[in-house]
Amino acid sequence: MVLMPSLGQTLFMVIVTTIFSTIIGFLLGIILTLTKENGLKPNKIIYKLLDALINVIRSFPFIILIVAIIPVTRAIVGTSIGMKAAIVPLTVAMAPFLARLIETNLDEVNPSLVEAAQSFGASRTQIIFKVLIVEALPVIVSSLTLSIISVIGCTAMAGVVGAGGLGAVAITYGYQNFNDTIMYSTVIVLIIVVQLVQMFGTLSYKKLKK
């Protein structure tokens, strides 16, 4: 059955991309939160540069981004085709998206909690990790869930340009060979995967919110 190996490829791309984009996205989101005008360490230059970079990357449709950064992809993984190559543009696309969500999540934390922590002599690091992230954790989980679902959709598009996975199966074995069974089976598998991710994310959110 061609769907099972392709499902494994999709899950591999999603998991690895989620790990890398979460690490990068968190770092960028924290820097944005720190350096904005009312942040803990305001820095207009750094904030504006990062803000502009994130906006530019997010402006690219993913299918165009894949092609646009082919030289970068080749420099990192040695090829522009296949699962490993797809992880580069997937991470480049998702990290800024998640960074913006993290920035928004941290901004929603009640400022009085930060002021209280500062009055007790907490350092910036303590405020970030013990106040902001802890308080924003439920909505951060929701943002991460949204990001993972977006990654799943992007892996389907990446399959069109040789990345493998369910997207490649739907196009190659389904659409191009006029096999509606495979094409719609692929869609159903993707729907199930997305529903499972959403369900797990919702349960995690509710548990953290208590």
C-alpha cells in the first residue's frame, strides 16, 4: 500500500520541521518581545530588523519559497529534492509564523505580573521563563497546534516538487494517473492526521488552562 510509506514520510517532515521551527520561533518570539518599545530590553534597530525579516518571509507563498531558497537548501543539505531538502523551506516558512504567534501570546500576559516580578528583583531570564512563558503556556500550545497543522498542509505542497509524502502520492498516483481512490484516500488520511493533532492540542490547552 503506497499510502503507509508516504504517511511515514509526511510525519517525519512534520516532526523534524516542528522541532526546528519551534526552537527558532521561540528564540525569535522572545527577542521580539524583549526588544519592542515596551519590552524588558527595548532595542528599535533589532526589533525593526527582525520584524521586517519575518514580514518578508511570511509574504512568500510556500510553493514560491521552496524555489526561491533552493541555493540555501542545497548549501545546507546538499540537495534540493527529497524529504531532508523539504525540511529547510518548511522550517524557514514556519519559524517566522510561529515567532509572530509567540510574540502575540507573550504580549497577552498581564503586565502587572511582570511588574510584580520586577519588584521582587527577578531577572529578565526569570521573568521570561517563569512569568511570561508559564502564564502564556496554554495559548502557546494552541499556537503550536496551529503551526503543526500548517506544516502538514505545506508538506502536501512540498510533495509536488519531489519531497515525497502524501502530497506526492496524491499528485503522482492519484491526479496524474486518474486514480480517484488514491487521491481521495490521501485526503482522508490528511484530514484524520489534522483532526488528531487538533484534538491533542485542544486537550492539552484545556488541561493547562485549569
